[in-house]
Amino acid sequence: MRQVWRWAITVTGSMTLIVGLGLTQALPSLGTASELYGARSLKELIVLRDRLIQELETPPKDRPEPNFFNSLFADPLEFEPNEILLQKLKTVEVQILVEERAEDSWKQAIRLATQAQKVANPNDPSPQQRKQVQDLWEKAINNLQEIPPHSLLAGQTSNKIKEYESSLSKITDKLLDARAKILEQIRQESGLTRQAMLTVCTLKRDCVNLRGNEPPASPASLIKVPVAIALLHKTAEEKISLDQKILVAGGNFTEDASSIRARQSYSLKELMGVMIDHSSNIATNQLIDYLGSDYINKFLEAEGYKFTKVNFKLMGDHIMPWRPGKGRNRLTSNELTEMMVEVYNYEHPSSQVLIDALNRQYDRVIGYAGLQGLPKTQWLGEKTGQNSRVIGTTVAAQINGEKYIITAIDNNTANVPQISTSVHKIAEYIVENGQL
């Protein structure tokens, strides 16, 4: 009886340690029961475990029972349970835990998939219904992905994931199409041109867009957002204080309504702030010189922004700054929106500094005005842009308790009221329907 207790305690202690470290960490060192002993199912593993326990509890016939006299002279290990059987039992116990969890994940995935198929209703193709189906397929796939590759269910799991991903892809395409149609309807009702670009994202990156990958005729002052983000990274990487002052070169002067003056020194934080909240072109031009277009563009590309480029300084109505650059500035509403999502998710160094500047936005006749009076809606910050070819804004707002980024751009500089109306209608739709 004493021997049985000794190996039982050993197994229990080992299992506690294994579970504490994590099953996937323990298995590679122990091997899997299916590889070592040919078990093909959870049921077979349980049978194997019971047989091993029975063998451990039955001492070999030729092994004498331990007593005080022979234990004084014999090797102490002679009376230990069979260590090979004990190791096998440990391995089987671990594999049983793996298979029990895998089977739970498998059953839950099947239940979610069945529910998705029941919820799907061709007679109700609303975005809300399709979103519910999409969420169910995503949860089903997540459950299958929790099944480890060394599980006995791994083979059929791989095929099931492909099957579910196909269903998810189909419903996602239908959902994106339905949501894009909502944005198209809002575009028409707002009076925007057919070239207007709209992108809406939650901070969880649930996004929808209308021509979001098409570039506007010009980024105008919206290009100042990527310049600000690049500055935050450079100062963080090189351990430069945002309070460091730099001289604004006289050649960077152009018409500007801000307080920034050429041939005076300002901190990097002040230049970035005025670039955003008062849309200072002089501050922007000095920061482009400070960073260098090559640095900005390489940084943007490394961050995954394949289209956005900062190639040219900004000018007022008549005065061109010195060394203005080569090529055109460019961006898309999708990439600009993603940048804002990153900022409000605090994914960049000193994101709060930029958020504060966006919240101080001086120009409040577009997005800010569009959100006023809407219930369950709070304006959080904004960057506007306008020149002779384009009008646009990217707005951070809290709607129904969730944060959104709404970007609206149109190739018609006179469409300020229409841009404002589109922001209003997008937020209003979210308030009334719970989501877009």
C-alpha cells in the first residue's frame, strides 16, 4: 500500500507541475501518448491509463515484499514502482488532458457553426444579421485554433478550419458589400460627389469604407498626421525630448494663420501641436526639414503604409517655401484612418501629445459641427484639410460608448457642409443601429 501511495503522489505532483507550466510546454519533453503507444482516441487513452495504473498497483511476482530486514541490505530502488510504467502514465495523463480540452473546443466550434448556419437568413440580408453570422464563424474558428497540433483531433481540425474560413470569407464579403452600400447611401444623401472617400473604423479595427483605397486629388493638410506620427517615433528612437527647441528657417515661410514665425525657435512639441491644432504650414515645413522626407517615407513603409508619401512641403496661396521637395504628397482615407486608430489606441510613442493636439482643433466647422446635437455621441478630436482641390476631415468620436474614427474626403473644396453632413449621418446611423 505504501508503494502505491508513493507513485500516486509522484504522478499528482508531476501533473500539477505540468498543468502549471502549460500543456504545450510539457508535451514535447514527454512525447505524446498517441506517438508512443498508438492510442487513436480519448477513449483509448483512458483505457490505456487504467491499464497502466493496474500494472503499477500489481507488483512483479518475483519481487519480495519489502520488510525492515531486507531493506537494510537491498538497493533502495529495488522496491520502487516500475519507473518506465510511471513515465508512461504521466505521458498518458497529460495527453488525456490535452484531448479533453481539444474535444471541448471541437464541440464548441461545431455548436457555433451550427448556430451561424441557423442565423444566416437570405430573407434578412441586413448588415446587423450578417455581422452576427460573421462573429459566430470567427468564434468557431477561434475555438478550433485552440486545439494544439499534437492533439489526436489535429488532422481533422485543419480541414474544418479551412471549411469554416471559406464560410467566413463569404459572409465577410457580403457584409462589406452591405456596409459599403450604407456609406454610398450616406454619400448621396449628404450631397458628396461620386469621387468622395469614406472610411469608418472602431479602435478594434472593425472597418468599412467607400473608395477608401482611392487617393484624393490632394491630401491637403491631412498629410500632417503622418508627419506628426513620424516625429513621435524619431524622438523616441533617438531619445530626443519633445521640449527641444529648433530654429524655424526663413525659407520655410509661407502664408500661415498660426502664431509660428520664421527665424524664431520653438520646441518640437509646440511645432507639432500648432501643425495639428492650427494647421500651420510653416511648422509642417520645418518638421519635414527636421525629419527628412526619406526618413518619413521609410518609416511609413516600415509601418505598413504602402501608399502614403510625404514628398512636398506645404504652401499658402502664393508663397512657395525653399527646397519644396520632389513629387506629390499622397494618402488614402483607409491609411489615414488606420493612423488615427493607432494614435487613439496609444500604439505610438507619446500618443497622448498628439491626441491633445487633435482635441485642440481650431477648425470646428466640419466634423465637430457635424456631431453636435447627436445623442450618445462625443467629439474627441479632429484634423481637417482643405485646399483648392479637396476638402476632408478625420474625426475621433465616441458613439454609443465605443470609439470610432470617421474619415471623409471629397475632391470638391466647396463641399464643407456636405462633409459635415456625412460625418453626422454616419454617427447617426451608428447611434440608431448600434453599429455600421
